[in-house]
Amino acid sequence: MATRGGHLPDPPWSAELLAQLHADNLDGDASAALWAHVHDDPEAASVIHALDRVSAQLGELADQPDACAPIPPDVLAVVESAIAAEGAPRAARFQPTRRWAYAGAAIAAAAAVVGVLAFTGIRSAPPNAPVQAQATPGHSADTLVDLGSRLRPDAVTALVGRHDLPGRLRDPDELAACLTANEVSGTVLGAAPVQFDGQQATALLVPGPRPPQITAIVVGPACAAGEPDTLARADIG
């Protein structure tokens, strides 16, 4: 399948490429060729659906009174890291239009911004507490998501933007202690009560080691300072 801009790469397609496709930033022929196949690939489709949700949430937040509030430093760091990573040299058979060279990484990092544009809890949270967005409308903290026995990319990306922290993890200090015990930190991009391998647990999503990766951890009820209680962990993307 050749396009005017080169050859379409074989799946799996990168999050950056899918973000640029979603934002209509690709060459017309390349865009048409890729759209013809992404929905046949479960992982690609899950990324597109996640971007749909991010776009919808950003649209809803645009009219919020504090939509122009300063971005918290750790969120800004995620965005800047993603843009810097996009600018690094890399081998690729498919080149997007140069005008949009940085757009993909910025969009992929937008999930980090969605949770912090319209909530007020961050203003009063302790300085070292992780950023935590308000609960997403339409989701209950008592609703368990069945993840099965492994962390599938489609299941993980479906939790981006959801912030249903159960029990004591709603306390910023308790959440920070749990994340520290698991040696992760930063903005919570998604959180939900889940069923994992037959156990009730909590899934937590934070920025991954290589933007725009997401690190997903599943923790048991004992997660606290000095006790990670980790049931599963994976870097997605």
C-alpha cells in the first residue's frame, strides 16, 4: 500500500502516528489509507477511541471558568517531554507532513492535561501529593472493571481520563504513599476499581518512562507506605 508520502508502515502503529491521523494532520492519501485499516486492528482502534474521549473531554472543559488556569508543573513536564521525544531522530518508513512534526506527541500527552483543567482539589492538595482529577461523570467508584488476568492495552487505554479512586486512596496522602511504594509518581492519568485475576483491586495510570507511554499498575487493598501490594504492572505504548 503506497501513499503519496511514502509507504504505510505495518502494524503495530505508534501512538504518535495514530494521534496525527486522529487530528487530521497527515497527507490526504496517507490518511485515507490508514483510516481504511486502523479499525481492523484492536490496539489501534483502542488508541483512536481514547483520543475520541480526550477530544470530547477537552471540548467540555473549554467552557469552564478556570479553563485558562496555569498547568501544574508535573503535567507541563509530561507535555514537554513528549514534545522533546517527538523531536529526537528516529528511523521511520512513513513521514507525516513537516508542519505537524510535533503535533502527535502533544496530542498523545493531552490526556495528562484533561484531568487538571477544571478541577479545584489540586489547589488545596499537599505540595508533594500526586495530581488527581475529579471523578468522571457517568462512572461510579463502586463499578468494577474486569481486566481478566493481564493488562491488555485496549483495557488500559479505556481507563484514561477516568478518576474513580476507591476507599482510602481518595485521600491524596494515601494515594501518594501507594504510588511511592510502587516507585511511580506524577499525574494520575486514570484510576478505577477493577477485578484482576479474580481479586478486587485498583488500576492506576501514570506517565510512562518514555512519553507518550503510560505506566499501568494494579494494586491490592493493602497498598500503602512501604507496601506496594502490586498485582500487575506494564508500560503501554
